[in-house]
Amino acid sequence: MVLDCMYIICCDFYKKREKDIFKISGLILLTVVFMLNVQLISFIVEELNLVDGSIYDYKYYIVGGTFVFVLPILYIRYFKVTNYEEVNNSFYALNNFNKRKNYAFSVLYIVISFASTLGYAFYRGGHISGWW
């Protein structure tokens, strides 16, 4: 249900701006959230020297592969198996406590995914470049 809630939040982010393609934009945004998580993990693995250097050279391919792998899975889930209306109706059919809990967790997860990955990237970029 949390994944469905994240999909609804991502779609609703674009719903007022893009009336025709907000479902596809929401799907891409949800995929980017997962891709950012993989990117953060690759940053941390590199920082802690947990893998061989030769594997690290392919980290961007791993992140791109995540995008290529996760996008079709989510597309099948939200366009072939169910659709936005079904997911939205089932979410709003929940009681208020579960709805607020899932919504808060999903928003927090999305914000933390963006903030942690971009924050760590800016920190490492500034640290390596000698900004601080």
C-alpha cells in the first residue's frame, strides 16, 4: 500500500500541471526515487571501500540499469494490472488513520530520498573539490 501511496503522490504532483500525461510523469518520478536510492547506496559503498574498484567503475551503468529494470515493472503494475483510478479509490477507501500514516510515510520517504542523495552528492562534490 505504501508503494501505491507513493505512486498517487507522484502523480498528484503533476496532476495540475500536466492534465493528459500526469500518470506517466508520476511513474517516471517514482522510478527516479528508487534510482536515487540506488545512487546513494553506490556513493556510500564507494566511500566505505566495500567493493573492488573495478565494480565501482560501472556504478552509473548499475543506476541506469535500475531505471531500465524498475520502470517496466512499475509500468506493468500501474498500467496493465491496475490503473491510477483503482489505486486512488482503494487508497481513499482506507480509514483515516491508515491513510494518514501511509501518506506521511510516503511523503517522508520521497523527500528523504531526494534530500539525502542530492545532499550527499553536493557534500562529496564540495569536499573533493576543496570548497570546504
